[in-house]
Amino acid sequence: MGLFGLNKKNGYIKSTFKIDGMHCGMCEAHVCDVIRKNISVKKVSASHIKKELIIYAETEIKKEEVEKVLAPTGYKVI
């Protein structure tokens, strides 16, 4: 489960995670691209300022799943 729990929006489950290692807009784009390529999501957004990743999906996204796909990139779920 995301750091702040789950909540539904338009039928999709919102999962929020804190991410360490993002420093700029390119980092945000990289994190979002990796998530989109490896996890079935409806929408994903990241903020290096808030150190936050928000995922909307049809199913719950688990922290372990995000950790696994981000591990090779150097970004960490905190």
C-alpha cells in the first residue's frame, strides 16, 4: 500500500509513495517512464520538490512492486 494509503478517484485506486533521489524535472520524467513501462497504470505523476510519486491504477500498487522497478535506476522508496 502507498505511504498515505489508498483512495479511489473515478474508479481508480490512488497510491502515493515518497521517493528519494529525484532532483529535477528530468528525474520526475524518468521515474514516471519506468513506472509506466513496468506497472499497469492509468496515470502516474512525480514531484522532485515533494519527493512524491502518485499512481492511479485499477488495482492496488504495492510498495514492494515500486521498489523493485525503481531499484535499477537508483531512486528509492522511503
